[in-house]
Amino acid sequence: LKSSPLFTSMESSTNEVVHEFPRLFRIYKDGRIEKLSVTDFVPPSDDLKTSVRSKDVVISPEPTVSARLFLPRTTNPDQKLPLLIYIHGGAFSIQSPFSSVYHKYVSSLVELANVIAVSIDYRLAPEHSIPACYDDSWAVMEWVALHANGGQGPEPWLNDHADFRRVFLAGDSAGANIAHEMLVRASNADQVFDKMIVGMVLNQPFFGDDEPNKLWMLICPETSGCDDPRINPAAHPSLLAKLVCKKVLVCTAEKDFLRQRGWTYYEALRSSGWGGVVEIVETEGEEHVFHLLKPSCEKSGRLMKQVASFFNQDHGS
């Protein structure tokens, strides 16, 4: 049977690839999805080297939304620390807050900046089309906000240690895109977020421009195209002008294929009429997400110090 023309034709049809994005995923004609990058898993822990504790929490059972929390060493049980909501990258389709790459990065940032972190796990494309990643991240945002009213939320770490007057959003690549969308949603929500979010860090953000992005068009079938404010926020200055935080830091890398998108966002925000302060820092000679690929190099360390410093600046009252 296997040598028959019919079987050969069926096998050829089954293995026909209709969409492929190198290092991300492949979609076959029969609907199968093959991920081309394997994401590992590391359990939460009490890290003796950094004294950063971590644990996982379920935000929603259906759809399943979870997060990994990070708590730095606290010598004063009454001390309130800035709260970082971190969103991982991976072209909307790979990676996780539970991977060794992101666990190590967020844990190191928590230790250096002395902040509490909520690292979001969201549903990935193409199995789950956009807006799933945005909706899951927003569910975590609303969960965090439950703790802002006198420590009455379900998570003791946030109730006991988070300063809800100093909340930051941050992400890299697609995670930076999602972080921006979370700030847009927060800016159009009730006044709880007005009093919470003071700053945002966009590290080598995944934004589009006036040319169609093939990945975005595939994983976001509802998109309006190049002018969709979620992929091209620079085209919508009126939305940028309404952002509720006081300060934004954009980080770019000289050899990053997305470098110009970060600069375009910076220029658009600066000229939008927004009342905050936007800064941009560029790392010379480096490519996209170098800080994750080469975490021990001198330039990665310098960038992490710049981000940690941003979290600890006086952002005003």
C-alpha cells in the first residue's frame, strides 16, 4: 500500500507545508502545527545564590492563565517594593516565563532592581490567534489590581510587599508589544490604573510599519492591517497621547532588524502631545534580544543596570 500512487499522494498532501516561519513554527495543509523551537521548563525555587524566591500562580482556570512571581530578599517585612509586570517575547508564538531563559532574566532583574515581579504566561500563536495573548495578559493586569485596595487580593506576596503606587510594565520583542497594548487598555479603563502605573520599558519592541507583516497577518486574522494600532502604534498618536504612565524607556540594538521600529515609536510618542517623558537607549553592535542570548556579556549587564535604574528613579507623585 505504501508504494501505491494513492498512498504517496495522501502522504504528500499531509506533509505539505502552507506556512513556515524559521525558528518559530510550521503549519501543514492538514492543519497540524509544528513548533520549531523547544522551550524548556524550570520549576520555581528559592534561589540560594540570589536570595530571590519564585512561585507559580493560576490566574484563571479557563482559559488557563498563569504567572510566575518573583520576590527579592526582604530584610524589612514592612518594606513596600516597586512591582514589575513582565511579559516575555518570542514572536507571540514561542517561549514562556517558566523557561530557563526568562526565569533567569527576570530573577536577575528582580535581584538587581529590588522589585517584585509578576511574569505573565499567555496563550501562544498560532494555536491561539491574537487577541488571546492580549486578553490573557489583561486578565493578569486585572488580577494584580485586585491587590491594590488595602491588600485584599488573593496573593500574600503582593498584599504584603508591593507598592501599588510604583507599578511598571516591561517586555521584550513581542512582549514589549503586549506591554504597550496593556498600557493602552489601562489608559482606557477605570482610574485604578491611573494611580498604579508609573512607567514602562519596551526592550527591542516588535512593532510593524507601513509594510504588511506576514507573521502578524497570519496569527491575527481579525487585524485591519498595517494601520492596526496594536502592531503599528506610531500611526495612532491620539492613542499614544492618552497613555497613563509618566515615563517610558525604549531600548534598541544597533543591528536589530526591528531597530527602526523602536525609534519610530519613540519619535511618535515624543511628538504625540503625551504629558510624560520618553527616553531611548541604544546598544551598539548588538542584534535582536542579545541580552537574552548573551546574558553574561558586558553590554547585557549594562542594559540591565539601565533598566533597573529606571525602576528606581523618582518618577514623581
